[in-house]
Amino acid sequence: MTAVLALCCLAALSDGASGLTILARVVPRQQAIALVLRGGVFRPAGKKLGAPSCKDEAKPRQLNAVASLMEFIIKPLEMHGNQVDIFVGDSDPDCPLMVDLIDALKGNLTHGHKRAVSREGANSISPSRANPQALNMRHSLEFFKKQVGDNVSAQEKYQLIVLTRLDLTWKSSILDWPTADFQGLNFFSRCDVDDISDNMPCVSDILQVIPGSMFGAFDEEVSTKHCFALGCRPEDPMSCNPECMAGHCCYRQMAGRFGKEQVHFITDWRPKLPLRLDDSSGIASFN
């Protein structure tokens, strides 16, 4: 599919209340976009890490989360002429409730748009005791690459790749994310703390938006050093940090690979508490 980037506005906008100048934003139009979904599903309400998954009582919550993904991510992209293909790399391979989730993703089509949905679950519990989020992130990327061929095929087929969690409730359209730059790599936001340690900026791990042209390099960085680190290397204490294993230490690595000017956040909002406990962004929160 031919990639076309359309300007929302041809001139910069002036925010009179703050005196700031907001650059005209570019939104995806008539592109092939991959939506890669990862993580646990059908989890009961709660703010604690490691909540059990595939619970019948959590079905309404999970399907509401999928409905919000449809309303605020998938449909707005499709209404701008984009083809959205969905790849589900969840961590519950034997969960029978996933049939309902996949059906929800296949339904509610936009003006006759076709929507390919594929799924491969993989248990994120490892005998090596690697971090479950790091394992699931790597599984989701490998599943995506397997479906499309390889990194080269992914870059050729998709102009934009959106990776995010399945257990989020979305509240704002992807076209309205205030500081997103779809021509570079985007994280969700900074953390409630500035640094995990000296010179290690902390970023939210719940979302990554990558141009297809940058995907191969992004994939090479994930699971290495401090970005969703798969293993603890005693000679490198930061690789053993649980925050780095969970994806919060990716900024420095990605900025080193692409340049700081190519690494962005979709919002300049920052949580005052850990993101799981602070749902005030207006964009997304844990369901």
C-alpha cells in the first residue's frame, strides 16, 4: 500500500492560553498499519502487579477494553483510509475466553474495510525466571515477524507499527495524541520518577509506536542491554533491575540508536504515581 502522510494543519497553531506554538501534526492516511497486542488478558479489577488472568468475572472489563481500542485506535485509523492488521501475542495460550476477544477484534468493520486478525499465545512463565513482560514482548515481536516473514518484510509491508498491551482502557483517539510524531519512535510518557538510576531515564512501557522503516533497528534493541532485558548479567547491574526487565529503561538505548530527535512521547503528561495507580492521563489507563 502506498504510504501517504497528510498534514492535519499546514501552519503551526498558537495556543493563546499558554503562549506555546504547537507544530502542525501529521496523521497516517492510506497506510498499512500493524497493531501488535501483548500481555495478559481477562484480569480482575485491581492495581497489583501479577494479577491472575483468564478469569470469567473479568470478561466484561476485558471486552470493554477491546471496545475502547476499537473506538480510539482502530476505527480512527481505518476512517482515514488505513489498513489495520492485528497481531495478538498474548500470554494466555490456553484461555478459552480469547475466542470472544478475537471475535470482538474482527467485528465492527469500518466502511467495508477488511481487517486481518491473527493470534498466537505463549506462556510468559520461564524456568529461567526471566521477567514475564520481557518474555511476552519478545514473543509478540517474534510472532509478528513470523506472520509477515521477517524484519525486511515487516518494514516493506507496514508503514507504521503500534505495540501495546491488551489490558488498557483507551480514552482518546490516536489522532488526538497531543505530542505524538508518527515519523519517529514514540513511547507513551515519562514515568513518575525522572531516572531509575543515574543517567537512566524512566519511560512508560505500555506503548511503542514505530515507523516501519525503523522497526528492524527497534527489534534489534529490544531484549538486549537494558530494554526489556531478558537476562540478568552480573557484570551489568542495570540488566538485573526489574524496571529495566519490564521495559522502563528503553529510552537511553533507543535514543542512542536513532538519535534523541527521533524519540518522542505521545503526551507530555506525567503520572504523579506509578502509572498503574494514576489514571489521569486522559489517554489510557489500566482497565
